[in-house]
Amino acid sequence: MLPFKHIINIDKENKIAVYRQIAVSIIMAIRNGVLKPRYHLPGTRELSKALEKRSTINAETFWTLY
């Protein structure tokens, strides 16, 4: 698994919701070629563990990306 802590930027001072910040970071990683086509993102629990965030936040992220 990629080191998502280095790919996904979360700014606690930012007024944008955390799940949206995660979604934007994933989108930018795809656009910049960091995440390649057909790369499988980790599940919500695994991503939550890597980012040390609640799984509900990551579930919202995936719904936003969908």
C-alpha cells in the first residue's frame, strides 16, 4: 500500500470538511500520476488506520469520489 499519509494532506485549520480534503488529495494524486490507472484504493478501514481518522469520514470520501 502506498504511504497515504504523504499523499493525502489534511489541514485541521481549513474550513473545508476533512472528507473533502481527502477526496481532493486523491484526485490530485491521480491527476499528477502518483496513483496510476487500475490502482486499487484501500478500503475505508485500512485508509482510516493509515490516516488515523474515523472510518465514517473515509466512507464519506469514497461517496464523494463515486
